[in-house]
Amino acid sequence: MAAIDQSKRRRHVLVVEDDALVSDVVVAALEDDFETSLVETSTAALECLSRGGVDLVLLDCTLPDGVHANLIPSADCSGVPVVLMSGDPQRIQNLCAEARPCIVKPFTLAGLLDMVHREIGRTTSIAA
């Protein structure tokens, strides 16, 4: 079996969002440039992250099960950037002790795409 050329592989964005309207719009905006997976809970996100192959997590901060205590640290240990999303900037600040990339709802699709491309580009250049 031939090895996959990592430079040709579409980057994988894991969208963690429980609001169907928001998740539909976000996935539709990303799917031209990225492979996407959608989950509605942080527990499901942690399971998906543990399987590997995720290049970025786009994480809503107001999920029904809250944000699992191990989700962000697990992403950090795997070198996977996490972009936080919330309509409440204070919630973003309360979630993490350190500064994280974030996007405040409502956001523009152009702003979302810029953030995702920038964060995935940052990890790609670090790994090179």
C-alpha cells in the first residue's frame, strides 16, 4: 500500500457544535477547503480526537454536556489547535487559563475561514 503524501491530504476540521443551524452553516463554509466531521458533545469530540487524523478543533463553548475537562488538554498534547466559539466572550476567558484563538458569535464566514486557515497553517509550518 502506498504511503499518503501528507502535503496532498485535505486537512480535517472537527466541528463541535450542538446548534444545528450554526453547525450546518459552519460545515458548509468549511467543506470546500477541508474534510469536516461534526459532533454535538465534547465527549464525542474527545472520542474523535483520540482516533487521530484531526488537524483542528472548532469548539463551541456552550455545549449540553459542557466542555469535557480533558478535551482541550488532549488536543494540546496531540498538537491539534483548538479554536473556541461563543457568543459570550467572558465564557471563552473563563474556559482557558491561557490565550486561545477564538471567534465570537455572530461571526462572518470570511472571518471563520481566515481563522481556520491561519491556525491550520500555523501548525503545518511548526511541523515542517
